[in-house]
Amino acid sequence: MYLTEKETTDNAIFAPEQAKSYEESLKHYRDLKNSLDTAHEEGFVEGIEEGRKEGIEEGRKNTILLLHKLGYKKEDIAIHTKTDIDFVDDVLSNE
């Protein structure tokens, strides 16, 4: 059987000084855990955003290559993919 924090402190016999030390330690633990949880969540969201950006760029590159194979001019490819002509040239030169 697991006891909640309140049950643990209610059932334990602490001297007032020990109880204060325990509460401070518990507060420190909770603060640290919350900080780590927040950092983890923020890192997860950042990773999703970065992956989304990479996916969009990869999709643009694939579209550029496809439009080029279909015979579109570089200028038209740049317009349709909302990129500049230098990006189109770079993608096509790395094909």
C-alpha cells in the first residue's frame, strides 16, 4: 500500500525542526521536478516545430524537382513553390 504525502507526514513523528526540513526538501523536489517537466515539454514542442520546418523544406525540394522534370521554367517553379530563383537553382544543382 502506498501512502500519499499527507498521510506520510501525518503518520510520521517528526520533531518540529525535522518537519520543517522535510517540507523544505519536498518543496525543493517539487520545484525541480516541475522545472524538468517544463523543459521536457518545451523541448518536445521545439522538436515538433523543427521537424515540421524540415518537412516543409523537403516537400518544396521534391516539388521543385518534380516541376523541373515536367518541363517548368525555373522562374515558374520559384513562383509556384514560393521560393526565390537561387533556392531553385541550388536544389536543381544538388539533384
